[in-house]
Amino acid sequence: MTRRLPVNEGDLLWTPSQERIEKAQLTRFMAWLRAERGLDFSDYGALWAWSTEAVEAFWQAVWDYFDVKSSAPHRCVLESRQMPGARWFPGARLNFAEHVLRQERAGQTALLFASESAPLTAVSWDEFAGQIRAAARALRRMGVRAGDRVAAYATNRPETMVALIAAASLGAVWSSCSPDFGAEGVLDRLAQLQPRVLFCVDGYRYGGKTYDKRAEVQAIVRGVSSLEQLVHIPFDGAALAVEGAPTTSWGDLTSGPPLAAAEFVFEQVPFDHPLWVLFSSGTTGLPKAIVHGHGGILLENLKALAFQMDFHEGDRGFFYTTTGWMMWNFLACLPLAGVVPILFDGNPAYPTPDALWRIADESGATLMGASPAYVDNMIKADIVPRERYALTELRTVMPAGAPVSPEHSAWFYDNVKADLLLATGSGGTDVCTGFLGGVAIQPVYAGEMQARCLGVAAHAFDEDGRPVVDEVGELVITQPMPSMPVGFWNDPDGEQYRASYFDTFPGVWRHGDFFRINARGGCFVLGRSDATLNRGGVRIGAAEIYRAVEALPSVERALVVHLDLPDGRSVMPLFVKTVGAAPLSEQIKREINQRLRERCTPRHVPDVIIQAPDIPMTLTGKKLEVPVRRILTGVALEKAANVNAVANPDCLPFFVETARRFEADTPRR
């Protein structure tokens, strides 16, 4: 393993060459603004300030720069900046899928795909676009219309992406769940939407093992009464027999005479017409169904792909993800910029821990996403990617999903490439884009995200709602963004939406992260300021864990938190109060872990299970996850919790004592 001198926060790691600056998409955009708008900006900071002050002018510039196609003109960019309620580009009619297929190039590669059982294979635009049009034609024959829901229980593979874009072309509303979810977790989500069509696999392979999901598919069909049609994406070639809904095979769906591009009609929908629904983690109950619109996702991702990640037409982007995470939806946006998505279905550490680096090398990836947890795995396995792979085309790495330490930042330069844009990002399912990200024309400093993204008025607020610099505060957004949710599904008056983001600072989006900005604009996300759990960059819900664990006869009550420790480690402990204070045996621990794997996903399995004398509750019966998490990170009891509001304060000293030995006893992750 390559070593360097000790690295400190703020140490300079990389400076872009003059050639890189001249070729950067940001440089081209700034030149365009100078020529077309008469606007001259000295640096990125000045450009960012304009983009968050002249909000309407900036987003109109983005629209014009990327030549967004609309079948009807918009009356204005933004009717009002009020949040919530900002309405973007009223009057415009467009379609997300149409902008994807604008990039169709006969004979060229549309996407690349690999799995544990299939080598890296190119899918041409002829095949990809042809299947999209065929699938859309079949969905239309099934009666799917604008506003209908189309869902998937499928893996990260070309067929799933085809299905998404086909549904979007009709104005249908998409949502997907990964098949590592148990049936209960899927029903918590899809039953809210009542989809008409479900694309599904009958199994998948992960870590060399095969998982049969036919029973889960049957349970989903029984639990979602609206389903009228299944489309089976075969895993092992066998037919799928399910009671309760007619089943069409993928081959039958996409068969028939090819439909020429000129003959294909995209449903023209308003800017804020629902494109897809992403789900929150379900921390306090059912996962919230977050609705994103065609236009907001289109504009935000055109901007992010070019200006924060410096993608160029013909580049190739690789993020490890499942279909249950927003990064999969982001992969589906890459073709908007003429970028080739690289899809991988399988375990990122199979058959060897460096599997993702092999795919990045073979595919010629120009940008690769990687989490801090993945870096930790590389360190443990003593893997130096640059000693194994050429990575000739790799220009950018995007760490995301958890706080990135100075050591994580430096690892990429020591072990991957010396000349590399480390475009550390942070955003969320809530907006399906980044708040903070990379800037190809600026230096990279250890442990810092380079800047706030263009058009994102991100600030750190103190408890009184005042912006602070070089102090930890709440991450807030003070101006509307086009991809802020259209709303939540089944929330007609917007009450749940307002409560989720706008109750703390009225008129200002509070995201739920601890946040700091330094004097030069470098950004630091310091973990969740609420009870959401974050595992490898994927948010999961405490409520899902409680529903599974507390159903066991041996468990009376449980509490789970996620901790980002100062040295870059993270750990998710589960505290359990057993029935009758019986000893927490190894058998009970195994039962808990097995149940979480089966009922939820492997990510829901805790790092450590600890017996607690009681689980602290509020006077109204709510668990005190946030105070417990603060206690475990070293916050004094009197500052972490209002004891007068605790129904059973006698149990709190246990957590204080646990915090004293937690640092030494918790496993590395």
C-alpha cells in the first residue's frame, strides 16, 4: 500500500492543469455566458453567487445552453420563489424520455452492462432505443396512460432502464425496488402508489449465491390490488407462474416490427408532471413517497453532469448501485448528456474485493463513484488499484454517501491516480441531485467538498436561523431548486411535505445534515442531524428495523442509531431490551440478524447488538434515537436530552457508560 505523510484537513491534494481548466465544461459555460448574456465571472465563487441570487436568469441560461426541447413555451421561469410552492416553467410541455432519446446515435454504444455471470457487454443505441419504443408500444396497448404508475422489482440491468424510459415516454409514473428487499418492504412502498404494471425478476445472483424471489413476487401481487399486468424479466430462463395477474415475458413485450424514431410519439407533459417516485427511509412509519417531475430532473441533471462532474459527450460513468437507491435513477440520467452508463448487477466485492476497479478499467470509465466505506474495504484488503489496472480514461472519482475524511481523500491520489478530480458530493433522494459537488477548475483539499453546486443556495444555519461560516450548523437551502419534490404521493394538502423540510425554518429547506462551510467555500457534511440511518450511502429506516426485530418473541423493544466516528469509521449499533430482561444470547442475535436479512435487506443488519436495560422513550411514547446518538458521540447528557421529557430517564446513564467504552469496542466498518 502506498503511504504518504500524515494528511490533515485542508491539505492541498490536487490542482487542475491549465489544459484541464480550458477543456472543462464550466469554462465553456462561462464563455457562453460572456458571449450570450454579457456576464463575466472571475471564478467559480462569483458564478455560484450569481446562480443563487439571479435564480431565474441562471435557470433560463441552463435551459438555453442545453437547448431544452419544449413543445409549448413557458410563461416565465419561476412564478414565485416561495418555498414550498415554487412553480417552475409554467406553460412548458416536454418529456424526459424524449431528451434521453435525442442522444440516439446509430451504431454507437448506449450503455454497458456486466454481472457476476456475464462479462462486460455493450448495448448499442439501435438495440436500446428500439427496445424502449417497443416496450412503450406494448405498455400503451396494455392501457397505460399519462399519470398511471409503472413499477419494478428488478436488478440493475438494461431491461430495467429500458422499462423506466419507456414508461416515462408515455407520461407514466415510475418507481422501483431492489429485489434484495423483502416483500413487506416492497409493499410498504408500492402499495402506496397502486401501480398498474410491475416489471419483475424471479431471482438474482449476489456474491456467487442465487436468490429465488418467486415467493416475494407472489406476495407483492397479492398485496397490490391495482396490478393488472406483470412483465417478467427472466433470471434463469424459466417462465414465471404467478396467481392474480397476467404475465408477459420480456421477449414478448419487446417483440414485433421495429418502430422508427420518426413514428414514435412522446407524451408532452407539464414541467412538473410526475416522472418517478423515490422513497424515504421510513424512519417514523411508512416510507414517504417523494415525487419528482420531468422538467426538474431534466434540468438539474443536465447541470450536474456537465458543471459539477465535468462529463463530456462520449464519456462513461460508473456508479455501483441498486434500483432501490437514487443513484440508479441518476445513472438513467447520464444519456441526457451523451454519457454511457455502466451498469453492474452483483456484489461489488465478488469474486475479488477489487471487482469494481476491474469493471472501471475494462469499460474505460471516465468517472467512478465510490463511498468511504468502499475505500475502507480497499485498505483492509491492501488493494492499490493503480498497481493492478491502467485506468487510462479515468479523470474523476466521486466519493459520496457518507462523510469523507482527509485520509479517504488522500487515498485516491496515493492509490488510484495523481491527476484526478475528486468530486466529492452530497445530495439526497429528496432532490435526486447534489447540493455539494466537484469543480473541475478548482483545487482539491483533503476532507473538503470543493463547493456548493450551481443554483444551490446551501448555507449552514445556527439554531436561530442565521448563516454561519466555520461553524457547524444545519444544512439549509434558501432558494428553490427545480428538482425539489413536486410533492409527496397521497399528501394532497402538502402537510407532510411541509413538515418534512420547512417546519424548522419557515420558507427555508432544512435537509437534516450537520454542515460546515469554511472561508474559501469548502464544504463539510458531518452526518445526520436527525434519526435517519445511512449505510454505505443508502438511507434506511429505523421503523423498518423495529417492525422486523420487535416481532420476535424474545424482544420487547429496540433502538438503532448510526454513528460517524471522528476517524472516518462508521458503526450502526442495535440496542435491545429483551422480554423479562432475559440474557441476550448468541441465538437471539442470530435470529435478529437473520430476520433483518429476510424481512428487510442485508444493509439493515447492525454492526453490533447490545442488551440495554430499557429503551428511552418520550412522554408521548416516541423513541429517543437522536439523543442516544448524541450521547454515543460524546455529547454530555444534559445537552443531549431533556431529561424532563423522558418517560424513563433512569435508563440514560447506561448509554452514557456505553459511550465511554464505545470507541474501543465497536468494530471497524
